[in-house]
Amino acid sequence: MVLFHFDRSSRYDLVVERPRGGRSGPRGVFATRSPHRPNGIGLSIVELLRVEGNRLVIKGVDMLDATPVLDIKPYDPGLNPVT
């Protein structure tokens, strides 16, 4: 798991419209993948492909290039199940 800072997010609304429309109407910001969130910390569950010296090569990250990484944690599916 990679914890990161939403450093490019400057505002947020608690209720947002879905970006591609849809019939469900407005949703709470925490029910979406919007980067505009009251909490500036994101979490992405990734696959570690290999270690190259002091670099980790990962797959499946859900953040922008050059996003500040706050922490790296081992993934335990019993504690953090992916649904």
C-alpha cells in the first residue's frame, strides 16, 4: 500500500456530480474517486514488481506522476480487503 498526498487538490465539495453523467445523480465525495477531498491523504493498493536498489517498481498505482509519497506499508488482505 502506498500512502500519498493529494498535493494538487486545492478545493473540495462534499457532494459532487459524476464526471461522465449517469442516472444516479449527485454523490458524496467519499463515494467517488474524486481527488477533491477533505482529507488530503490518499491510499493506493499496488503490486510490487521488483526492487532496484533504493527504488520500488510497482503496478496499479492510482496517483499522478511526481505525487509526494508519505509512506509505504505491507498489504494484508485480512485487514484491507479489496472488494
